[in-house]
Amino acid sequence: MKTAAVTTSLAVWLVATAAAQIPEQRFDGLLRRGKLRIPTPNWRFFGPNPGVKDNHLLYRDLTDGKPGEWAEVQVVQDRPWYGLAWNARNRCPKALFDATQHALAHAVAFGSAVLPVTTATGYRLLARYIQLHVPHADGASHSQFMLLHSYPTSPDDRHIEPVFVSLEFPLDGDVTPAEALSPAAA
């Protein structure tokens, strides 16, 4: 009898906890303030504003002053089966993700002015990563990157929105334009 009561109680609590995680919060009133008053944890992932877009990092090389095709930088690689417990290779993708967020925040803060964004840490990290860690076209002297957002509109279609396009930067040397570093630019 005790086993059946404990099992039933745990099963009810498990179902109530699962129902409390539904994003629309349709059962919240019934579970917390209504007749049932079942204490359930709130484990809705990503808080009140879940992510609804994907970020993409693209780059292109410039050869003899002519831009090439945009290519996407694969930030996230497939995870191994043990990645849930130990994922040491997540450092680089996390750094790139944080750099894109930092560059986007500066781009929004400065509006259409691109030059002030070039001194931001996120911008410089992305430009240096592209400069040093992605393959480049033969004879390319400069490169450029773009940040995109894509929103799933249906299973087969996505809305793509360019958010920020960097200035052209050399493949050797500093990625920040000299005019951005001058006191007059401040």
C-alpha cells in the first residue's frame, strides 16, 4: 500500500512538473494558485525570452580588389557521445559566439557607424579568427565578415537577415583600421 501511494505521488508530481514547463504557462494557475497547489520547480529553459533565431558568421576574401563568394564559418561541430558530461572542445565555439554577441551589441550601439565597432574586442577577435584560422582563396589580400540572423518560418524555409558587415581587413597585419585608432576618431 505504501509503495503504491509513493509511486502514485511521484508519478503525479512528475506529470505536474512536466505540465509546468509548457512555454504557454497554461497550467501555472491551476498548479500553483488553483485547487491543486502542487509545488513544482520552474525549469523553463532560456528564461522568459527563449532564443528564436540562429546566428551565422560568414566571410569572404578579396582578390585583386574583387570580392569572392560568402562562406559560412562552421562555429559548432558535431558533439561526441560523451559531450554531455565532458565537452572540452566547446571553448572555441563559445568564444566565437560571445564575440559575435559583443560585436552585435557594439553595432547596435553605434548604428550605421562601422568604424567605432572595429575597436571592439568582439570585432577584433572575429576578424583575427578569420584572418588566422579559416582557409583563404589563392592570392587573397583582404577579407571581410558578416553576421546574419536566421529565423525559422517553416520547416523548409528560413527568413535571413544580415545584421552587420565588417570593413575589409588585411590578411596580414592589424585588423583595426588606423583611422579607428587615431585620437580624432574618438
